[in-house]
Amino acid sequence: MIYKSPITDHNSPITIRSLLRNTAVQFEERGIESPRLTAELLLAQILQMKRVELYLDFDREILEEERNCFQRSIERRLRGEPTNYILGEMEFMGFTLKIQKGVFIPRPETETLCEAVLNQIESVGVWDGLHQNDPNGRSSPTELIVFEIGCGCGAISLALALQFTTNHKYPITNYRIFASDISEEALQNARENARRLGVSSNIQFLKGDLFEPFHPLQLKADLLISNPPYVPSSLLDQLSLEIRKFEPREALDGGEDGLTFLRKIVREAPPLLKKGGLLALEVGEGQASTVQDLINPKGGFQEVEIFKDLAGIRRGVLAKLSVKESLQN
Ligand code: SAM
Ligand code: GLN
């Protein structure tokens, strides 16, 4: 396919201003979402500038080499490649994550899952799982243990680690996070992110199927969190071309009704949680009530709560394991 270059169609000098304008028009014509923003992000990367700096230097002329690089980025985007794969990075919960091709790109709705859990920690102080051994009921110096299933590039675990480490409103001095994924590429990506963000010593990334890598640890968790694949198999072909063509199918395919992983996690979680420990799950649109029902009668959970994302969609479920003795504990 031949792409019309917005760069070479002009005789007058090419500046940041004209290049952004022309590229945004071209993206719009080709149905690219957020055309202007996409053009700005791609150009800022090539020029090694922040987005806002483009506006401060609007009449800067663009060198030929820069134009060629930008043109390559434009063509990748026009072929449907997601902007974050072209940039090789993305923003999540206020920090920058490296994101490599073949690894699921975290979605904004997953920030809601992180926030729901952080709110819970802040409002409850420390949950019962943490101070179950403290006869005075005070928060004890016990280590907070987190298990994440299906960590992808590490977004959720890293967001929690960064908050625990840097935000003093969370009463957590000592924590360890264990995050699993079935994909070696995802784990490599996640390890690199942990190194860059300086939290490697608190997180271990483990390869394996769902809970399997956690069993040899012989630990119980205060928090078990997951955004598992939950798209019904029959709907995968209806996802946008850019998801279908570029993102890993195994990150999205939730089986026939989308609930295969969610069901397994709900069933297998109780023995891996401390008493009073929290299960936090992201779910697909229309799945929250079903998952709530799966949780309610099983495994001694109490206080099952649904939370919404910014679009008002019931996006996830929080459930606390009872502090009383249950069959599973
Ligand atoms: N936690 C990341 C996030 O929120 O951006 C990634 C979520 S993505 C929807 C689901 C992840 O689960 C993918 O990284 C995929 O590789 C992983 N996965 C799929 N099947 C798995 C399995 N059987 N065991 C562990 N992880 C699995
Ligand atoms: N929210 C994602 C999407 O529709 C799906 C994520 C998932 O399966 N966990 O693109």
C-alpha cells in the first residue's frame, strides 16, 4: 500500500506546527483514534521532547532525518499498530512503563482496579490478614504478601509497589509481591520495568499457569489480585483490528463465556489467602454480577463488593475472606 506522506507534499519549510497539522488530518482521514494526540506523541518521541515542549518550539524546522523517522512511525500507525508499541512505552497510574510487542498493553480501566485496592488499604488501614497474629489487634510489623496472576508487563504489581514505597498514606513498611504469567515475553518485560522503577528487590516474577508458581512458596497472601483474560472466545473476532492483529490472544481469551479464568481463580483462591485477605478481580462488561455470585457461596468469603470504572461500567469485584475459621484455612 502507498501512503501519502504529509511530510513531502509541501515546498515551504516543515515545522513542528505544519507537520502536526498535516499528520493529524491524515490520521483523521484514515480513522485513527485521537489523531492529534497520536501525532504529538509520535513526533515528541522522535524529537526527544516532552509533548508540551512541541508547543513551546512550534516553528522549529524538522531535519530530514527526523522526518524520515517520523514517517516510519506514521506508517506503522496507519497499518494498525497500537501507538504504545510504536512508542515502546506508556503511562499507567502516573508512571512510565516500557511495553514491548507481544505483551498486552495495560488499559485505563485497570487503573480503577489498582485504585479500588489502594482505597481499601487506606480506609481499612491494614486488613485483618495482616494483624491476625497480633493479640492487641494493632497493626503488626508482619510482611504484606501480594500474589498477582497474569501480570503482563507488570502494571498492577508495579503500581502497588510504587505506592507502598513512596506514598506514606499506606501503612506498609514491609511487603513482597509475587507475580505470575504464562508468557516468558511478558515476564521479561515486567522484570525490566521493575528494574527501571527501582522495585526489583520487592517483586518476584514467576512463570507458570495461574496459581501453580505460588504453591512452592508455601506462603499465604494478604492480597490476591488479577486482571485475567476475560473476553468470550466468540467475541475475539469482533475486537478492533489493532487488538486482533497486534496483541497476544492468550491475554484476552477467557474461554467460551469469558469466565474460565475468573471461575478458576475464585475457586482456588481461598487456601492461598490469609484469613481476612482480599481477592481483587477485574471483570468484563456484564460479568460482575456473575462473578459476585461465584464468590458469595464459596470458600468463606464475606463482604463482596463491586466497583465501577470511569465509564461507569461495573469493572471489578473485591471480596474479603472471612476472619473466622473456614474449611479452606
Ligand atoms: N496484568 C496485566 C494488565 O492488567 O495490564 C496483564 C493483563 S492481560 C488481560 C492477562 C495476562 O494473563 C496476560 O499477560 C497473559 O499472558 C496472562 N495469562 C494468560 N493465561 C495465563 C495463565 N494460564 N496463567 C498465568 N497467566 C496467564
Ligand atoms: N479490557 C480489555 C479489552 O477489552 C480486555 C482485558 C482482559 O481480557 N482482561 O481490550
